[in-house]
Amino acid sequence: MQLLEQRILSDGEILPGGILKVDGFLNHQMDPVLLTAMAEEFHRLFADAGVNKILTIEASGIGPACFAGLAFGCPVLFAKKNRTRNLSGEFWTSTVWSFTHNVENTILVSKKYLGRGDRVLIIDDFLANGAALDGLITLCETAGAEVAGAGICIEKAFQPGGGRIRARGVRVESLARIKSMSDGGEIEFC
Amino acid sequence: MQLLEQRILSDGEILPGGILKVDGFLNHQMDPVLLTAMAEEFHRLFADAGVNKILTIEASGIGPACFAGLAFGCPVLFAKKNRTRNLSGEFWTSTVWSFTHNVENTILVSKKYLGRGDRVLIIDDFLANGAALDGLITLCETAGAEVAGAGICIEKAFQPGGGRIRARGVRVESLARIKSMSDGGEIEFC
């Protein structure tokens, strides 16, 4: 998606260690005009997928997911992160390893809001190692919900998550796919 | 706001200890139709307040804030919670006591996105003890930004936060103000 790629080039920042900061428009400060355009693109891509629910994970997935919910006209559910392992039976749970914080989080959604008959579009801001997306897909499977696909804002295509999750049989659509980033600040898109 | 009050009465749940659960439409699963109507009401209330930025706090404030950003046509910034006290100089910080988790969080926003010249509307899902709102207001003052007001989805008017923050000179508009809740499930609005 050209609009997003241009914005990454103009406002994104590359930090040492392959970190791309886009907190000026996507995951700290959010630009509603850009996020609306991105949501419309997700809707164009998944218009015929029978989506009845958007699922994401707190915190930075919530913004893109809300705009997607508006484009699809369906509820938006966000999984919560929790370090507690002992939860009552009212939640579907899964585990996600956080590479950012070096900690394993339990993610959870209420059984009231996800189950058999749901066709879910998972939305997230980044796809790199794919840990969060794996956890969300597993959570849907546990709940008996179908995964219509995953809509990702920015995919680091040089990291293994996208390949692994597509091999798992899940349709993944990323609005910007980064082929390579150099420490000098050069970004090449796929 | 009648639409929200009706939804609280039909889908809200009262748990022991004065807890109101609205996670079917506001802070776990979100209804984009309701949140759009609420954002338009915030815009009607603060249309002349010169707002150029929406500020909220992760995680459950992000949804209502995104829709407000769309209604106001301005960027949405969310404060992050952090238990680390030692942060580099690139953030404005403040502290917030969490009554839910009995822990003090440092909240932070990047200095790049908040400062002198900003006129901020703070949006949050709940106002009860007012700890989060106090922290966000203090953070704006530290940054040299003006607080145009606070737009709250649900205020527990029987708790002290709303009164204290209005006494602090901040305009607070709450779309639903709860006067009392009984353990039997009765809710009375102001």
C-alpha cells in the first residue's frame, strides 16, 4: 500500500538491532486519516471472506483494529495480556513469547465473545517473529472459531513469522512488506 | 447519553465490590457503531474547545480515543504504562496508582508528540477514583500542553474522582454518570 510505504519512508526511524519505530503515526501516536485508509484496504482485501469479528491484542493492535471494525461493520475484540497462569474457566487462553520484554505472556479472551460460528480477521500492527499472531490463531482454534485471515500493517518479511504462518495455511495480507533495512536508514520494500 | 445508558442497562453486569463490567461493548469487545455515536457526542460537547490532540492511556482507553480522533480529525496519542522508573529523557512521565492491580505505574508519552501549543482532549473509558485522569492531566501540565477537557465514557459519580478533578479546574464531560449501583443489579443514573 503506497500511502503507508511513503509514510514509513518519511516518518519511520530505524534503530540499531533491526528496530523500526513508527510511533509517530501507528503505535504511540496514531493518524486517523492513515488508519482509515488502511482499514479500507483491509476491507477491500477481505471483503468476501465472511468476517464477523475483528480480533487483535493489546495495546498497539487496538488502534488499527478499531478502524478495521468500522470498515467491516463488526465488533472488535482485543486479547489481554496477563502474567497470571491461573485463570478461571471463563477465558480462552494461549501463550505468547514477547521478544521485546523477554517474558511469556498468557493472552486471554472471554469465552462469551469468541466461539464456534465466528469467522475472525486478526489485525495487528507488526508481523516479525510471528509470536503474537501464532498465539491469536491458536486461541481462535481452541475457541472453535475460524480464522478468515490476518491483516498486518507492517511485515518484516526478512524475519520468519510471515513464512511460518502462511505455511500454517492462514491467509496473511500485509499492507507494507519490508524486504530489508540497513542501519544507515535505507528501507527496501518487497 | 441515552444510547450508552440503555446499553449499560441491557448489557452491563454488576459484580460484587461495586464493579461494573461493560466488556461486551466497551473495553474488551468494542461496538464500533456505539463508539462512533459516543465520539460524535464528545465532538458536539467539545467542538469549540480548540482541540488538536486526543490523549488516552493504554489499553482500554485506546478504542474510544481512536473514534474520537476520527470525529475531531486530529491525532490520537496513548500513554504507555511502565513499571520502570529509570527512563531516558525522551519521555514526559507521571505516576498512576492502579486500584485494580495494586501497583504504581509510571505512564509516559514521547516528548516528540506532546508539548507547548497542544490543546488536549483526554479520553478514557471510566472515571472512578480519578487516578489515571489525574496522571494524564499532570503529564500534560509537565509537557506545557493545555488540557481542553476530559471526555469520559462512564463516570461512577459516587466515587471521588470526578468531583476532585472538576475542583482542579478541568472541564469533565461524562456520557453516562452513574449515581448508584446495587449488588442486586440496579443502576441509577444522575
